[in-house]
Amino acid sequence: MGPPLQLRNLSHKGASGQSLRGQAAAKPSGSAATFDVSFANAKPPTRTYSAEACLVQFRNNEIFLIFAQRTLMDDGFDTAISIRMHSFFALQFLRSVEHMSPPTLSEIAAACDIPDEPLDTLKNEPGSIAKLSGNVCQVSIAGYEVCLDFYQLSPLSVARSKSGKRSEDIELLPVARVDIRTSMFIALIKDLKRLSPSFATGGKITEGTS
């Protein structure tokens, strides 16, 4: 088993899609593999989903962010998209939101008078579900609306970089863009905070922005 993964300058804040280019080299045994990354020139996700409901599931040390659309004629759900994220990356996502530059999430909520909103529950499985993996999320907040761009940090390219090669391109694959209400996003973050004591830390996480 290789050294624990440490990501540096991995920002979850931004207004558009990102690419990830890193210079990486594995440290001696027992220390972390460190990556310097930049999100300057990436393609945004081509898949876009407009969500009306959201819930969070936690099992096997993984977070499942489930976004759904309601049916037109009743209060059920027609479609859903599930984003699977290891709790290590969910914890980093949560910390980046907590340390976002002003205005903070709470300041935005206060300025826009955004009401509290509980997360939904799925009593019946929607007829259509897309199951995807995404361990990096870029968040854009504009008043009452939030855009979430999900990406997948390629384990293969991380493993190659940890082998000692420098100037390695780290693949960050676009997964999906999800549009939600700010009140829904606030509820999602609150639920992640509730679950976070059980998340895997994976060693030290270095805070930073790009």
C-alpha cells in the first residue's frame, strides 16, 4: 500500500469547469504524496441536471449525494442522479465550503433572507437513476441559486504520479453539472457536517485555493 494521499491547493470554489494539472512525486514511505494543482483551463461538464430535491446517504465510508426531479402530477420523484464520493473527499469539500472567502454561505443566506429547508427523503425509487462517481466539486453561488460542477480525480493518474514521476498530468474528468436552490445547498452542507465525525481523514489535508 502506498503512502496516504495529500492534496494541496485543491479548491472547491469557482465559476466554471476546471482542469487539473499537477506536479507530483511520492515522498518517502510513511509520508504523503503531495500534489500542486491548478484549475485554470478545464472543460465544464457537458451533462446538466436541474434538481428539485436532494438527500445524502452514507455507507461503506462513502457519501452518496442524490439529486432528484419531482413528477409533474404528484409529490413523487421521476428521475434522480446519484454522485458517489469517498468520505475523504467529502470532508475536503465540506472544509472548503466552511473556509470560503467572503461572503460566506451564512452571510449569503442572511443577505438574501434564505429560509431553512430540510433535505428530502425518497420513499420510492425514481423510475430513472443515473449513478456516477465524482470526488471533486466546484461550487458557484449566485444569490438564490447554486451550481455544482462534479469531477472525478483519476485514481490511475494519481497512482502514476505517486510512483515518482514529476510534471505528470493529473486527469480530472468532467462528470456532471447540477443546478440547485441555495437553501437546498445549505441543507446539504448541514447534513454533511452532521455525518462528518465518521468521515475518513486520509491523513493531513492542506487547505488552499487556486
